[in-house]
Amino acid sequence: MGRQKPMSMEDLLKDLQGQKNVQEDPNNISLDKLFNESFMKKHSNFDSFAAFLEKGNFQATTQAEINNFHEELFDRHIARETKFNSWKTMLDTANSEYAN
């Protein structure tokens, strides 16, 4: 058996990008991508979604975890700290902006 020729950096990068594209589910976009720095700066006084959550003493890394938040408390935090009045409005806007 001969040794396999090492991959070029370009081929390795293409391979990794291909894997990433396959793994990303368009119906399950990460919160960091959905509420990116640009979105947060545009609609709040925060640079990141994590900082926004931290200010309200909320902790989440997935949308499922956010769904477990007390809805009224989270909506109040959103109304106070962003240009939105509810999580649904904020999420709908983020999805719409991400799609475009």
C-alpha cells in the first residue's frame, strides 16, 4: 500500500466547507448566526445576543432553551432592551433578515 498524498490547504478548506454546509440545517440556525453582531447593534444596545441574555439574567445556547423561559419575563426584557415588544417579533425579524 502506498502512502496517501497529503491534501493541499485549498483542498482541505474546500472539504471542510463542504462538510459545514451539509451539517447546517436551514431550519435550525444557531442563535449566534441569527442574532449576529450586526442585528444586535441595529435593534438593541448590545453587541451580542449573549450579552443581551446576560443583562436579563437569562442563560441559553439553543432556541429550545429559550422556549423554556418564562414568556412574560422574557418579553419584558426584550421590550426594555431592544426595539421589539416580544420574543416572537424579535425572532421573526431575525429570521427574515437572515434569509435576505
